[in-house]
Amino acid sequence: MRGRGTARGSRALALSWRPAAWHPRLDMGQLSRPRSSTSHRNLPVRVGAQKPREEVRYRGHFPLLEGFQTFYLHPNFAGSPALSFSLASRGPSGQYVTLDNRSGELHTSAREIDREALCLEGGGGAAWGGSIAISSSPSSDSCLLLLDVLVLPQEYFRFVKVKIAIRDINDNAPQFPVSQISVWVPENTPVNTRLAIEHPAMDPDVGSNGVQTYRLLDYHRMFTLDVEENENGERTPYLIVTGLLDRETQDQYVSIIIAEDGGSPPLLGSATLTIGVSDINDNCPLFADSQVNVTVYGNATVGTPVAAVEAVDRDLGTNALITYSYSQKVPPASKDLFHLDETTGVITLFRKIGGSVLQTHKLTILANGPGCIPAVITALVSIIKVIFRPPEILPRYIANEIDGVVYLKELEPVNTPIAFFTVRDPEGKYKVNCHLDGEGPFRLSPYEPYSNEYLLETTKPMDYELQQFYEIGVVAWNSEGFHVKKMIKVQLLDDNDNAPIFLQPLIELTIEENNAPNAFLTKLYATDADSGERGQVSYFLGHDAPSYFSLDSATGILTVSTQLDREEKEKYRYTVRAVDSGKPPRESVATVALTVLDKNDNSPRFINKDFSFFVPENFPGYGEIGVISVTDADAGRNGWVALSVLNQSDIFVIDTGKGMLRAKVSLDREQQSSYTLWVEAVDGGEPALSSTAKITILLLDINDNPPLVLFPQSNMSYLLVLPSTLPGSPVTEVYAVDKDTGMNAVIAYSIIGRRGPRPESFRIDPKTGNITLEEALLQTDYGLHRLLVKVSDHGYPEPLHSTVMVNLFVNDTVSNESYIESLLRKEPEINIEEKEPQISIEPTHRKVEPVSCVPTLVALSVISLGSITLVTGMGIYICLRRGKKHPREDESLEVQIPLKGKIDLHMRERKPMDISNI
């Protein structure tokens, strides 16, 4: 820093600027950090009287809020008077610094200092007064803040100019002015040709922080980049061609160009670089063939196209412009007859062909391109001489016709008219005939009453699905043999005349029961021969389909939304419809037959939890006891049930097929009266399911045991009866037991044989077997009385009995036992009495009612109304007689015995007895 100033008084004031606190990024030039160890030492600047102006210059970088830089004016004289400092003006620079009026300290303000914003966009000239100055050279001192400082009071007045240089940092990345850069290179550009790339990248930073280099992301093995720097330090990228270019092979290359500055770390910018290869005239026209042969009739009209030639040039624009011309070898007569269009290459008949015209013309045609040798092709034109003009055919269409195509609906009726054709001879000299050429349901017939009119019409219904297009020809010829053909194209239009067709009218499906919800069943498919939307098929369920079946109308996928149970329903049968989109729509119906397959989800089930059977004892081995009924709701093998006895299988067995329970051995009730069995039913599923049932077998007694007499113990025993025994006194008893039960064990006692002086003097009770004396004994009754007692049960069907001899010796004493024993040893001669014992049994069900006389009385009153009194009296008399005859009928009883068989009524000795057998 150099300062100049002039003393305004007798005293000279020396001023100096110094930083209040050292900042490492601050470089203050001549007032920079001192070399001594004292970093905060005052740096005085002495100003002589002849130097009234002071100029102070600083260089530094001031980021916002990164640190405050403080500088102050220091008076360098004794006494240090109180000075005031102020800025001469508050220009743009004053926004970035503040000055302390008393201390002279200069601070950066809170506003951030942006070098690029101050010096590239704003700024001004080199004027002072708080302005910003920009140097023309891009150096670190090119951006300055200019301040004018006033030092007061007047006797110490100084005017000081302060320059603050703003240094650059790398805070901006390179940026191309456009995102797309295009460079055009001719396809014949030599290798190593350098092409400057317009719109280079810009970087507001300066020095090494500016753009330093360029590179491409993809060089395509055809290019490279180089960078040139001019006198001002600006770097421009150059594209260098390193390979041979051919636009016809590749007309464009695209890559990314990257600009990189020199900061640390470096910053990058990019843009898309498109290298277009421009065309040059490096290709010439070419014909595909060297010669074309054409024919033309001698009666062809002027302007008739004869031939067309075409050459190809692979270049673009004007380089591919082709013109056609005749070679000089073509005779003038041919040029006059055939005109060649120089732009299109079309050869047309230029004038009528006369009789003297050559029959063959060789036309050599040149295809000319810019700067090229012409391509050559030869058109050999043969003229067919025609003496007379052929007939003419004039069509007039009735049906819809567009560009020579007739459109008919397929459902048009037979004899639908298509067109009228008028045929005639142009010269009017010859008769012209006409006929139809080609196959199809068409007919061409003369239209009366005109001789040269013909009507084309259909002959039968047409079907679009069989054939959609016909091409026929109307041929006219005259008597000279000349003919002409007019081609007619007929296109049929589709109608909705076909209903959808299912592949199978009956769709048989199966699914296992207990399926998952929304299970897939099948995908229906129906075809429709119609086209367009008329052939689009939708699918619907019939009204008879259960609600839990679903059918997707678009895809035809049939599902079931719920779980099916075969035992609830095994067969489902309903209809489905396929409907097309025609107007009106057509539909067809198919039947879905769904069979639910069985799964082993049901256990065997007995019809009863407990079974009871009543079986008579002594039942034969393997006889049928009863049927064990069991069912299984499943089908097939899953419903097949096998029965087995879990316990006592050594005695009982079950026939699996019939469920018949049988006993292997004969059963004896007297050994065991009942059996309890457990039967298991197992089905044939995998895994098998089972259930059990309880079976109770009760043995019914049969009369297989006769009564057993326990007393008297022997036929040889006897009993002494005293003659003084009173009538009605019990003498002895017969006691017997029966192993059977029920009526089979009911025992009756009777005397069936007697021998003695007066054996009828004794009576036996049929129920108890007690023997009592009926009458008083006489002297004549002394001696041995022998009674043959029959002990009988009431068994069914035949009662069983035993006999015992009761010996009664009437006497006062027994003096000679040997005599009695000798009498006992003699075989008695006893007459057997055949009569049943008379016993009384307690009734179990009902009593035998007395005979009623009411029907007899009613009958007699009807026979004779006049003899009512007599008949009534006789009836009463008869009733009284019957009542006396059966005094003990009301004691008759009815006994129920649990045996197999019917109810029989047995009468013994005119005493009714009801025995009910079950």
C-alpha cells in the first residue's frame, strides 16, 4: 500500500490499516501478515504534509458469516487525538462493509459476498464512492470493492481510498448454454479433420476454477476430442474425426460431452452431443433390370401407359434427383410415338398407331444424376396390330359399389340384382355376344326386350362363412373373334346368421365332494362362425342352475362357490347358454352334468344304538338270531361295511354280507340266560372309519326239563296215617322243582292211580302237592294205600311230567315193618286215570267273561214279537242253567309266556285256560 497526504496544520498525522484479528484466507499485500512473530502489531503508514490522499488496498475473500474482518485507521503521532471516520458515500460497496466512526474499524456486513453476482452481473466502471470495479483481466484482483473514507476533525482531515479485492472460489460447476449440441460432418470428411464445437461450457469462476478440459462419454471409435486455449485463456473443444464416415451406413452418432473445471474437487457439466453425417453425392442412379419387354395393341388410345422405368439413387435431396431421357440411339420415329416423362419415367402412347408404324421399338432410356454417369435400361415395345376395335362393356351398378368392388350381404335373397351391363360394337358393324366367366352363385342373362342389355344377379343364397370374396368376369366378343373382359369383384358382408356352437351339447364333469370354495370345474368353449362382434361369445348360466355355481361371461370359466356334499346331492344337471353379440343376438344351450365323487367322510351308522334279540334256548348252531342293520352314506368302496364281533367271538359270528348274527353253538338258558355283545362296523375307505353298537341276546326258556320230585325221595317209602286223623287234615305232601322258567316251571300235582282199601279217601292239592284226608277213616280202611302222583309242568308245546308213588299205611302203629316192605315190593296193579290236574293260577291279563245272553234275547225278540214274554223267560232260564254249570269259570286265568310261536287256547276237563306265547 502506498499512501499520500498533505498536512492541514502544523502537526502531521500518520495513518495505517491493520486487521483486528488475523484470518488465514486474508492476504493484504503490502499490509499483509507481517513476517515477525507478532501477528497483531500495528502497521503504521506515515503520511507527509505533501500527501493529502491515502490509498489502501486489500485482497481477500469474505464469505457470509464465515468470519468478520476488522481493519482500523491508526493515528501514528504522539497524543493520539480523537478522530472520527466515515464513508464518503453509501454506494453498492457500502452494502457489504461497515465502518466504526470512532475506532475506524472496517467490518464485513451480514450480507454474503458473491463474486459472480457482484462482478459478472453488476459492478460498474472504476469510479469511486462505494462502487464495484471490474478489471478486464480475469485475475484474482479483477473484482474490487471501492470505498472513500473521510478522517475528521478538520485539523486532521484525510481522504482515504480503500480497495478490497474479492478472490474467487470453485463454487460453480461448468454449464453448457444448451442441453443439445449438434455438429454436422460431411460423410467424405478426411481423417484427423478438426471441427470446433459451438456452445462451449461456461464457468463463472476464474483461473483454475474455470473450465479446464472436455471429454466424450462414447467416442464410437470414430471421433476424439481436443481442447485449445486462446490468448484470453478461453478453452474451446474440438471434435477430431478418426475414422471414415459413410452416411448410407450410419447417418448419426450420439454421445455425451463432459466439461470439467480445475477445482478441488473438480465440478462437471454435460450436454448431449449429436454428430450428424451430411450427405454428399457419392452414389449414382441404378436400374434393377437392364431391359423390360412390353406390348401394346395397335388400336390403343392416345395417352395409354405403355411402361414405367425407375432408377434408385441412395443419396438424399438434390444428390438423389434423377431425370430420365432417351438415348441418342433412339430413332426420332420412336421418340415421336412414345413420350417419356423425364421426372417419373412413365412411357405413354403419344399419338395413334398407324398402319405403317414399325411393329417393334427399342427404347434406350438414361437415368441422369448430378455428376454421375447415366444408368441405362432398354424398353422393348412390341405393337400388336389390330384391324378392328374390340367390343365395349359399360357397367351400371345396382348394388353398392365402391372403387370397383361390389358389396352384398350374405342373407340377400336369390335373384338379387347386382348390375346392368351394356355391350356394343364401337363400329356398329358386328353382333356382340356376352357371357359370364368365373365361378360363383351368379347369372348373366339378357334383359328383355333390349338386345344389348344384360343383367347380373345371384342364383342362390350366399354364405359368408363359406366364401367371402368372388371375382368374376363379364366377357363380350364379336363375330370377328375380338373380345374384351370386364372384371367384377364381389365382397360379401357378414350377417349374424350363425348361433354359437358348444363343442359338446352334454358337458359331463366330476368333482370330489368337500371341495374348496370357488373350485374350478371347467372352461366352456363355444365357436361362432360369424365375424367381428357377431362372433364374440358370452356365457351365462341357465335359470335351472343352482345359485352357488358361477360362470364368467367373458372367459367361460365355470366354478362352484360352496362346498358340495355327495350325500346331500350326488348329481347336478343344469343348462348353460352361449350368446353372441349380434343384433339380434343368437344363442345355443348346452347341458352340464356334474357328478360329485364320493370321499370317505361318513362313518358306518347302525340303525339302532342298541339291539335286543329274544332267542329260544337250544337254538341250533349257526341258526339265524337276527339282522344287524348298518348303513354308510358313502358310495362304492367307501360305503362297503364289514361287521365283526369284538367280544365273545368264539360263540357268535356275523355274516358280513347280510349282517346276520349267528351262534356257533347251541345255547342253554340254564347255563347263561343272556349275552351282551359289541359289534364293530368298518367301512372300506382309506383311512377306514368305524362305529360300534351294543347287542343284547336274551335266551327264552323252552320246556326241556321235566319236574324233579324231591319228596318223597323213593317209591318205596311210606307214611303211617292214624285212623283217628280228622277229615281235612294234611297227611303228607309231594314236593317237586323245575329248572325251566315261566309256565315251563309251573308245576301241577294230580293223583292218576290209586290202590288200597279206600284210596279215594285221600286228595292232593294240584298247586301245593299237599295230600289231605277227605273222609273219616273206617275200620275197613286199615291197610296200605298206594297213590300214583303225576307231577306235570305247563310247558309249551308239550308239558313234561314225572311220577312218584306215595305209600300211606293206615294203622295205629307199625308193628311189622318187614310186612309193609314186602307189600311195597309187590308190583301194584293201578289203573291210570287220564285227567289233568285242576289248578288255579292268578290272572295276568283278563278274565274269561260269562256268556252274554243279550244277542240271544235280541234275536228271539225279532223272530217273534208276539212271544216276547215267553222268549224272555226261556232266555233267563237258559242263562241260569249255564251259570250253575260253570261255577268256577271266573277263576280261570291267562298266562303269558315269552316263547316264539302263536297264541293257542287249550281246554282241559272243560276248564278254559288261555296261554299266550310270544
